[in-house]
Amino acid sequence: MNKSIRILLLASSVIGLMSLNSNAEVLLSLAITSLTVSNNQAVLNWSGGRPSYMVQTRTNLTDAWVNYGAPTTNGSAVIPISGTRAFYRVVSDFTARYQVVFNATWSQQTLPTNWPANAHFSGLVGGTHNDAVHFWRDGETASEGIRLMAELGQKTTLLNEIAPAITNGTAHFQLSGGGIGVSPGSVSLIFPQAMRRDFPLVTLVSMIAPSPDWFVGVDSLNMIEDGQWVTNKVVTLYGKDAGTDSGASYASADQVTVPRGVVTQFTGFPALQDGVIVPYGNFTFTRLD
């Protein structure tokens, strides 16, 4: 056995993963059971864990792990060999499918001041991504996509801002769903693809309508906690001001903010009621697989 093959075999390891079985959380061991080398190919076999799996490689112990191929439900992979050595690992439970339910609690009872008769929310819009990019943030100037979403309920421009991040490898896929025609009310969105561990963050927004430039949403919400995909997560949604329109009430005429301000969370009108900042609703994220 030559040196490079011996190093490859040393890469076989056991990884402890949490998984669900009959509604109980149990520890499943994922083990690389064999690794054989022939004709400049490594055949890797493993067992246990929870699908889907991702094979990852690196040439040095100090290098970052790199994905090989796409997530798989198989228990084996054939990997071309190049160079003098390589290390392999298999990551279990690499992907997760989600649904989000937007439950709008905004009503004449919860926020009576200046209550508009046609209260509603625009269509959901956003994407999944990693921590190398974000699409809005408290204290930062809103992008044009966020401005148009918050002022008009328009989704196209924000989706066009997410698209280049998908191309350059910092985002995975876009999210686009329905709105809520009458608040209070609810709407659900099943994610069009499974999320991946290398893109564990969700950004999702909706316009408070009518309003000058007000919206609700989450910025870079991490769906992995303590190394595991969350099975159910409820996020309270407080009103945000995009900082692009200076209108003072829900039905104010357009008043462009010059210079453009930053995104801020409501601390007074229209959300302050009896000394308490009242939310507009919540998102409930539920794992489906």
C-alpha cells in the first residue's frame, strides 16, 4: 500500500449526527465503512446517518473542506484521484425541506391608531444564502430592491439582486410567494428546493400595506442551531421602516427621503401601544422531511 492510499484510509471516521425516528430524537452514527483505490479512482462507502449526504474533500488537514458533486441519498461515491494525497468525509443530513407560514396579527384591535381600512401584506420575497452576503439589515441603507418592496410591494428588483449572488455562489435559491389580502390573515410558502448546510440562512420580507415604506421580515435567519436543522421555529415580526419615504402615516402621499436613511425597527408610532411595541405577526418555519 503506497503512502497516498494509507493517508486516504486514515480519513475514514465516525461522525455523530442527530436525527428523528418515530418522533424521538436519537443519535445515529455515520461511519465510512470502506475506501478502495483503483485506476485513479477512490470508491467510498458509508452507512448510518440521515440522508441526504455530501461527500467533502481536501488535500491538507488545514484546508477548508470542499463539496464533491451534489447531495446524494446513496451510501457510496466514486471520486477521481488527482495529486498525491486527499482526505474525505461524509456529512449527513446535508439538506432540509421547509415551509414557512406567515401569520399576520395586524388588526384594528392590535394597532388601532391610524388603522387603514384596506390593511394587507404584499407577496413574500427573499432567498436562501450563506453569511458572505445579506440583502437588508437594520442600520444599513436599503437597496433598491428593498425600497421597491417596502414602498410598492414589488418583488422583481429584489429577486434580481439575489440572482447574482446565486451566480457567484453566495446564495442558493430565490423565494417568492403570495401575500395576505386582508390582515389579519395567513399565507404559506413551501420552499422550492431543499436548503443546504452551506446555505443555511433565510432572508424573507413583505410590505406592510398601505404604508410609506414599512415592511416586516427576517434578515439572515439561521436554520441550523447547535449543528442541527431546526424542526420548528417561530419568529416574531416587528415593523421596519426602510428609510426611503418620509410619509408619517399609512396613507401618506409619497415623500422621498433625501438623503436616504437606514432601515430601522419601529420604536414609536405606528407600533407603540400603551408603552409596548406591538408586532405585526410572525413567521413559523417547519421542516417537512
